[in-house]
Amino acid sequence: MKTYNNILVLVILLCVSLSWAQQTPAPAQKEAIVIEGATAHLGNGSIIENSLIMFEGGKLTFVGDAKMKIARKGKKINGTGKHLYPGFIAPTKALGLIEINAVRASIDVDEIGEFIPHVRSLIAYNAESKVVESMRPNGVLLAQITPQGGDISGTSSIVQLDAWNWEDAAIKVDDGIHLHWPSSYRFNRRGENRGYMPNDSYQKTIAEITSFLQDSKAYGETTPKEENAPFKAMQGLYSGSQKLYIYADGEKEIIDAITLAKSEGVKSIVLVGGYEAYKVTDFLKQQNIPVLVQATHNRPKFEDEDYDLPYKLPKLLTDAGLLVGIQNGEGRNFQTRNLPFYAGQAAGQGLDKEVALSLITGNNAKILGIDNAYGTLEVGKSATLFLSEGDALDMRTNQLLNAFIDGREISLETHQTELWKRYMNKYENE
Amino acid sequence: MKQRLLIIILFMASSSLLKAQDYFPESKGVKSNNHNYTAFTNAKIYVTPTTVIESGTLLIKEGKVVSAGAQVTLPKNTVVINAENKTIYPSFIDVYSDFGVKKPKREGGRGRSAQYDATRDGFYWNDHIMPETDAVDVFEYDSKKAKELLEAGFGVVNTHLQDGIARGTGVLVTLNENGTNADRILNDRSAQYFSFTKSIVKSQSYPSSLMGATALLRQFYHDADWYAKGNVDGIDRSLEALNKNKGLIQIFEAESKSNVLRADKIGDAFGIQYTILGGGYEYEMVSAIKATNAKLILPLNFPDAYDVSDPFSETFVSLSDMRHWNQAPANPKILAENGVTFSFTLKDLKKTKDFKEKLMEAIAYGLPKAKALEALTTIPAQILGQSSKIGSLQKNMEANFIITSGDFFDKETIVYENWVQGKKNLITAANTNDIRGEYNITTNSKVFTLSIKGSIDDPKASIKQDSTTLTSKFKFENNWLNLSFTDNGSETYRFSSLISPNTDAFSGKVMTSNGAEDFKAKLTEAFETKPEKDHTHEPTDIVPITYPNIGYGNLERPKQETILFKNATVWTGEDEGILTNTDVLVKDGKISKIGKDLSAGKAKVIDATGKHLTAGIIDEHSHIAALSINESGHNSSAEVTMEDVVDPDDISIYYALGGGVTSLQLLHGSANPIGGRSAILKLKWGETAENMIYDNSPKFIKFALGENVKQSNWGSTNRFPQTRMGVEQVFINYFQRAKEYGEKKASGTPYRYDEEMETLLEILNGERFISCHSYVQSEINMLMKVAEKFDFRVNTFTHILEGYKVADKMAEHGVGAATFSDWWAYKFEVNDAIPYNAAIMQQQGITVAINSDDQEMIRRLNQEAGKTVKYGGMTELEAWKMVTINPAKLLHLDDRVGSIKKGKDADLVLWNDHPMSIYAKAEKTLIEGVVYFDIEKDKQQRESIKKERAQLIDLMLQDKSKGKKTQKPSGKRREEMTCESL
């Protein structure tokens, strides 16, 4: 058996070392699949202990109890003792836009200009990125590919992470526009006065944002003779077909940003970051604003704050009745595979584990507007899910056995697993 | 008033002839010298801050004090000035001034690439070492600035060129407006100066860090000694100057609190006691400051309150900054109480005229007035070794004194005159004639009531006819009263009268439309002074200092306890593995017993049922708690040590404790192939840097390979090495030189003591261990081969992301590994980094640790250890060792820490859950039996921080509403340090 494994590894490695290619995307689901006996975590806060899950043609056809007397059709996977999850969703990431942070040539994330909503991330998304494929063995199967920088950095799209090219990858094209709200305090990095200083141009930047919103809205009220690409790209915000992602952390900034966007007629707003959102939960609730909080693996910003504030922030906001998801937009791309552990950390602060799970599944899907098909295990939705040896929110037991995107069973191998096997093999044979 | 003063001073300066030397020719008239005496009689005289004559005479002649006493016989040729009701003090001295020495300006147009070599020849190899500078060569008397200083009460300043690390000598100069530099300069080599700050006009890269500056000074002293012994061919003007200035007073500009200790430590190593310029934070660590035995020079730059009237802005002001606003004025008082000798300086005050206000603040906070006066007179004189000339009013001393209306430290007191070297400078014209009171004024036909209030010097008047107050103009100058107003009947009156002192009636002329007539005024009611309200803080408003003095500091340093952990799941990290339902007794800082049902005795019992007890986590690679990380000025910096720059106040220490970390290796960064020496710390929150460093610490040094040392990811392209090929040559060259150095040293012939070579020699001798930052396999292999060539072993490869590719070779060499759990893709050389690395290396028999190199990740190293279970299938027991006993082994500390074993240090963590679970929290973290983190105490501290912030915010708002100066809210923040921090 061992020899067999080694031969298999060698064969794989031979291919790999010759072609240095990424994992081959899986073909469309041909055969129905049944997973029986697993603990199914539905992603909406509920759980089915001994579950029966069936999917066909990429869609879930049955989600229920294994005691259910119903015909099991297709290939059977024994899930006894295992855990089943909807694929995790990573919002506001530059996956596929940055391959190696220190290599400029591999970076396509920040275009020149302060107001460039017409700049679209999707066409630069590298579906064959080695970093992207490394998401999958941890259960991260979907991501919002997002440009960065400037005031309005561009338009994102949502992709699944097993594709030949960006067109195949896209599950929601041009879903949202990303507005980086200025900070009323700026951070001075150098010199003796290293630290936070009042930002004297805060109001000026707000005025620029205000006029950009007003101009782009006015532009859309008529049929212009001359096209203005940035203004045109904003129209989805006013019709409600696109969301506005506002990046703001401070109490004042959050109130300023949301008040402005609402008053200028933006229909659907998501707060990203929200470091001090816990101080304005009533406001956010009243304005019906969901929050994509920064990943829990962060330090407090200020010395006098609770040491565990970033850990418990999702809980504070959830307890206040807000719709909350987790993103790690500020982290490096490779860290995105730790998304489940960010949710796990929140559970360590007393948040119910299934609720913590929904922060990176059902809630993220709702916030990104893809909950019609993704985020939870429900009949009729996409079969984008995975089976894990144990609790997927804990790194010791996050061991993926099978993973599916739209019913396609995807490879869980990566550049990294191949190197692992190659060198284990070297030492075993020496 | 102000304008009048200025005119008078200008008049005086231009009218008095400048005094020339005797042998100078006189071309403006006939030669005439004044040998008369001047006596100030009936004054209160502070001969010294503690010798006070209540009513006496000060007699001066030719710029010197002749006598000061209650009874002084006046020679006949004495001009007598009645100074009744006035007080005479020796004028003040500023030891740390830049008066008359032009501030250097930074040169523009620097290139992207760093400048590594010196620009001068015939001098020391480092441009920031300039002891050959003599301020006297560039000194130019600055009359404008002098006036400012004279108004504040200063008579003498000690000035130097405030630029560079070794700054040369200073000049002691009087503010003699009427003299020349021949009279003014009391000492043209008054002291020699040092600092940790590079010259702003020089661009040489080294030293780029605080520890580099420290090492540079040490080496400079070694070299001066070597030079003095005649071992150097040719001339080095810097070393010559240093040796020449050896006998002078040595003054060190330290400024920040811990820099005072740092400076003193350099002095101690070379038998030099510096006088040290402090930063105003000394009160936080007064016992360590006192132990230096250094005299201090203290700034009075107490911060203004933060304007937190916008509630959003208060977030940015930390409690530690608020506290400093609240506590800093107590600095002089606390130092005085603890017997630290200090003088004051005007340095770092925004405006000279703020001086008195700040001084008064210090006094309101409890500094005795005599101490304040000493700090301005006798102590600076003593610091400068000039007690026989300046600082008091004893016989033969410079006649430098101020004449005031009373107690200098009273808010209302006026400085009338500031005499320097026997020459008068009028500051405020004295109106000694007190005419305040209520008067009846009678003219031929009318009666008015005149009320004069205000101060003696600046009286204010109001005039009434019957009960109606009339609009009037009033002036009283040089004993002449001028008063004009229009009465109810539209008649205009203009009064004038020369009033003699001490009369209760006066008369004069009044002009009306009818022409001149006489008037009489008669005092009806004498003036009464009302006591002024004190605007300064009540002492009860001062919040207590904590250790360290930030929000999460402790009021008292926590103490060692005897503790029994009952019924825990104990992760021993030893062969015993995991013991369930087990007790652990902690006593005298050690693990005293491990077993079932241990008896508590006097121990404090902690019920650990359902909880997990582990050894404290050890981070092999950290950059928290440091003031600088990289000395990037040279490609080898073995002479620097992180022990010089430990920052015990970093909140990161507290956070790390909250994540169960008890020990770490504070490593130098990865800018150089040969980095700096490590500091190995126990995170004893609240202790001094000294106390955090391990006793008998194993000796380590950071080496580095790859992109950082060849500067691939930043602009510089002019430093060797730029390739991995060059890196090998750096190592070979340095080790070869160290070997030769060692041979010379052993041979008994004289040798130049070289800190860098001494360190490398320790490596060759197996006394110091290398922890080498490394990524790709080629260079890992290379360093092992270099080490083998020089017959030693590399101790640790840290980061070592491609260690899995050469794990067999590493095992054979005997090197350990500390690596990231799952980092990769952030730069080109980590493209093949895989999270299975730790597992593969471990399976090849290498001692493997998981490190952080990150101030966030250090809080969750338990989780990072858990990742090795996922990636590579490590057993949980082995995984846990990756952050405890394995790093202890790598650091040669496994006989003391890293596992739960009888006799080892009680560095323990109590977890509420399986320690590697994502859901686990550290509840208690102990070091040597002292609880440094306790989740329950943390909750209480959150509350007390909220309360104290509210209290201080309220006090700051009060300052604002009282119209006191405020500053914009801002927040100082420590740099987030990583390997690459420059």
C-alpha cells in the first residue's frame, strides 16, 4: 500500500515537475452524490447531527436527517463521524490579483486614481494562482476579488476558486464598488511624533467624495451624449443592482460615511472594517447596515482597549442584532486560508459555534448578495461544500476529505502538498 | 508697558560704552575707568538658595561681588541704591543651551542609496563622531535671544553645538549685554558633549539605531585608549580631541527616560560619570535613576492638556499620555525627594517666557522652592565646576543677580533688573511708589472720587462723580500722575501731579476749558491686597504611577506566591506526557511538586478542574519590547546588542502574556548577514529591562541570509553583498578575521579591542550561538559549510522555510529550526515555503520550534502549534513541544524552562480549554511563581482604566475651560517591529 502511494506520488510529481502547472479544475458534476452520516453544519446557525445530503447537477437535492427514508441516488460517501460544511466565503480579498507581495510584477491590485469605479478586478483575476489553490484544503471555496487603494478603488466580482479562467470562475460579475472612507486621524509613521495626528484634510476628502456621488447620480438622471466612464460605473449603486462597500473603522467615520451614502441615494451599503462599530450598533441597526468585520487575528489599535477586543468584536456586533460577516482584506492573501480560524476565535469568546460558522458562510453570502445560491446547505442551492475529518473551525481538526464547488469534486492538492509529498518521498527512499 | 521696556533696554545698550580691555587703544574719547562701588541696601538677599539675609546689603565692584551681609561697611565711593522691599537672587544658569551657536541645517537632495562611508579624512571613521568641534570657534553672541533670557532671570548659559553623537566642547558665557566676548566667556571649553542622535548634516548610514550609537560610543572609547597608547600610525583628530577633552565635565544628552540609564551604562564601562540631560519621565523609574549617581539636567517641558472637547478624539489619547500630562510636573519633586541632584534647563520649552509658569507648576506639585532655586543657580554651577564663580553671591563671584519685587516663585512677582557682571539690565521699571487707595479730589468747584487699584507697578484708576463712573484715562509713570476725563456737565479735566512716596495726599494742576487751576487730593481709604487664587492642580488630583506607567500597568509589582493548582490536566512536555487530575505545587518560584492530592499547606489553592496547565510558551523569534531592531549601517553589526534597547513598557508584553507567552528571544533584525546580539527575556511585566533579561543568559547572535541582507526589496544597491554569493564571502571574511584576531589576542601582543571581533570570536569558541534568519536551501547549506570550515556549529536556523529540502543535512550538522507555521508568498524567496515544513524537519530528527516574528501572532502561538497537527499530522504532544520545550532547547534554557518538571522555573499557563484549541484562552500566566497575567484581574483593570480616563479627561477639560493652553489630541504609538524594521 505504501509503495503504491509512493508510486502514485511519484507519478503526480513527475507531471508537476515537468509542467509546473496548477491543479486541474474539476469537470462538471456528472453523477449524483450522497453524503450520509456526517454532522452537517448548515451555515445558518443550525446543525443536523446524523445527516443525509444529496446533490445532483451541481445543486443540492436533499438536506435532512439520515433516518429519512428516501432513495440514495448516485455515488455514496460515508460521512459517519465527519463534519460537513458549506464552502467558506472570503470577502474583500485581492486573491489572484497579488501573487507575491514583494514582486511588483506580480501585483495587479491598485490602479492609479482616486475615483475609479470603472476599474474592474475580474479581468485581472489569475484563476491559476498558486495562492488561490492553497485556499481550498482549508475550506475556502469562494471569494470576492477586490481592488484596493484610492478613495473608490474599483469594482469587485465574486468567484469560485476552481476554474480554468476568470470567466469560468465568475459567479457574480461586478457585484460591488469599494469606497475607502478617509480617517479623521492620520497615522504619522516617522519621527518623534510617531502616532495618530488629526487629519486636517478629512473634511476636504469627504467633500470630494460627496461631489463624486452627487455628480455620478446626476449623470444617471439623463441619457448623456458623452460617456463618462467613472460616473457610468456608479449607476448600479443608485438602481440597487450593486452594493457599496464602505471601509471605515472609527465611530465618527462610520456615521459620516453611512449618513452621506444614504443621503446621496445609495441603495445597498455594507460596512467593512468597523473597528469601532460596537460603539454605534444602534445607529447601524436603525440604518440596516451589515458589517464585514476585520479578521479576529488582530491586535487592539489602542493601548487602553481590551486585549481581546478584536477577538470578540464579531460577538459584540452579533449580540447587538447586526448582520455580521468576517473578512481579512487587510491581511496578506495567503492568510485567507485561515478564515475558518478567525471564526473559531470568535467562538472562543463565547459566540455559539454555529453562529460563528455563519460569519464566514451564510452571513457572508447574504452580505455579498449571493445567498440565493451559496453560503448555506439548503435544497436548490449550489452544492458548494466540503467534508472534514473534524471541526473545521479548529486548525487541528480542519482536515478536508472531499470538497465540491457547484457539485464538482475539486482537487485538494496544491503546490504545497506536492512539495510535501516530494520531499517526504525523498527522505523515505533514502 | 512692553514697548516701554524694550525702548529702555535698547537705549541702555546703545548709550553705554562697551568696555574694552586695558591695553586696547581708545579712539572715541579719553580713557576713563570706573572703580566705584555699588551697594544695594535694605534688600532681602539670597546669597545662596539656603543662605538668606532678610535685610542686608549687597556690595559690588567692577563686575564682582565684594560683600553681601546684614552689616556691610560701605566705602566712600559707593553709589547706594535703596532696595527696600526688594529681593535679590543670584541670576539663573542654563547648563544646556544652544545660545549663540547656529543650529545646523539638514542638507537636502539625498539619494535613495544609503551612504556607508565617512566623508572626512584625518578624523574618526564615523562622521557622527566630532569631538574636535569647539563651540567657541563658532560662537556669536545673540543679543536678541539674550534679552529673552535676561527677562526670564538668566545670567549665564552653557552652550554647545547640538549636533552629532560626540559633539566636542561647549562655552560658558554670561549674558553681558555691555561687554564683549572677552568678558562674557567664562570658560571656552566648559564641558564635552555626547548624545545618541546622529548629526543632521552628515549622511553616513551608521549608526542607524540606538544600539548602534551605543556600540559606536563604546568602540570609540576603546579606540581612544588604543590611540593614546601610541598604537596608531598617522593622526586621528577625533581621537586626539576625545583624549584631550577627557578631563572636562562630560555631559550626555539622553532625553528619554531609559536613555538616561543607557548613557550611564556606557559611562560606567569606561569610568566616566556623565551629567545627563533627562527627558522628563524620570519619575517613573526613580530608583534606577538614583542608582546611576548621575547629576541630571531636567527640561521643564511639561505637556499641555489634550483638548478632548470633541469626544471622538479622546480615543487617540492613551491613558499613559494623559498621565504624563498629569504627573510630569511632579518629576522634579520626586527626584528631589529621592536625593537626585539636578539642574533645570530651558531646552525643549516652546517659549522662554513659559519658563516661570512651568517652574511654578513644579513647585505647585511640591518641589521645595529652595530646591528649585538650587536647580537654577548652585547646582548648574556645581555641574560645571564653576561654584567659585557663579551661582551664588559670595565674595569675588561674578556680580550676576536679579532684583525682584519679592518671592520669585510668587505669580505676581516682578523682575525689575537683571545684573550681569555688574552691569544693569532693566527688565521692568520699578514703580516703588504705591499710590493705591481711594481719594477725594477737589477742584475749585467740583468733587470727584478717585479709586486706584491694580498692582503697584501697573496701577489702574477709576473716577466717579457722585455715584456715576466716568470714562477716564490714567497713567502713573516716574512718579507723575496724569488723569483726564469728561464730567457729567461735559467739562473736560486734565490733572497732573508729581506724587512723593508714602504720602496720603497730593496736589497739582488741573486744566479745564477755563484754563489752569489747582486741585487737592486726599486719601480716604487705604488699599487692601486680596490673596490671589491658585490656578495650579491640587496635589490630590495627581493619579498614581503604575509599573509600567501605562493603562495596564500594576500599582504594585506583583509578588511571588506559593500556589497549588488542583486537579488540572497537566501537559508536562516530558516523558510523562499529559497527566490528568493532577496537582502542581509552585513554591519559591519553582515547580516544587507534581502529583495527585497534594496537600496545600499554606499555598493559595487554584481549582483547575477541567482546565489545562502547561509550561509557558517560548518564542524563539520576536521583536516586541524593543526600541530598535536593525543596525543597518554595516553588513556586520556583531558589536550591537539588543540588551541595550529592551523596552519594558511595550504593551505587546502584556498581550503576549495574555496569550500564554513567558519567554522570548528578542532578536536583531535581518538587515545584515551578521546582525546583532540577542536579548533573551522573561516577560516580567512591570519590571525594568535589566530584570527582564535572563540571569546568566545564554549568548546568542542573529545572522541572516537571502533577500533582506542583499537588500533586494528596497532601493539600496550599493552595499556589499547584493547576491547570495557575496553573503558567503562576508561570513568567511569575518570569521577568518576573528580567528586571526583571536590568535593575536592569545599571543599576548598588544591588540586593538574590537567589540565586533570579540563577539565573532565567541562564536568560534562555541560560547555564543547563531540564530540565522534563512529561507532557501542553497544558503542554508552554505552557512552550515562555512561553520564547519571554521569548526563550529550553527545553533538555529530561524524562519528556515525551505528547511524541509535539506532536513537531512541539517540533522547531520546538528542545527535546530524555528519556523513559521504557515507563512508564504509574501516575497520571492518564500515561494516554496510550505506549512508541512515543521513536520518534515521534525521527522528527520531536528529540534523544531514554531516562532512568531510578529506581534500579533505571538499572542496565539498555541494555535500556531496546533497547525502542525493539520499540516503534516504531528501528534498533539509533539506539536505542543514546538512552542515550549523545543524553543527552550534551541535557546539552551531547557534545564530551566519549557516543561513542567520538578525544580524548573514555575513559568506556567492555566488554560480554560485544550491549549491548542482555537477556543482556548489563557486564564493565568505565571513567571517564577509570580502571576503576571490574570484574566479576572484584567477585567478589573478595564474598569479602572475607564474610571481613570474619565477622571483625567475631566481634569483636562477643566484646564481648557480655565483658559489654559491645550494641545490637539494625538496618540504616540510604538512601531510594529518585524525582522525588516529599519
